[in-house]
Amino acid sequence: MNTPELDWFKSSYSSAQGDDCVEVAVTNHTIHVRDSKDVTRPHFAVGRDGWARFVHYAAQG
């Protein structure tokens, strides 16, 4: 399978020191998530609906 290069970004809430953080890349159908401290490790992907449920749950505190 040919995977296009992903455009990774950190949250605007991440500190400038590069502390523990995750990076996210968005495609048409999936959200990819990886550890910013070790980008060579495999990342995981979740569908847009699953991501929306996760963000909603996380926002609840």
C-alpha cells in the first residue's frame, strides 16, 4: 500500500520546550497519532468518528 507523507502537528497547548506531547496528522478518513519524543515508533490511526468521540470525552475532564 502506498501511504502519502503525513503532515504532523502538535497542539497549540504544547509547550515550546518539547515536553511530553503527541503529534497528530489528519487525512480524509483517519486521524494519525504518534509520540513526539520518538517519531520512529509506529503510530496509530483512528477513524474521524472515533476521534470525535475521544475529543468529546477528553473535553469533559
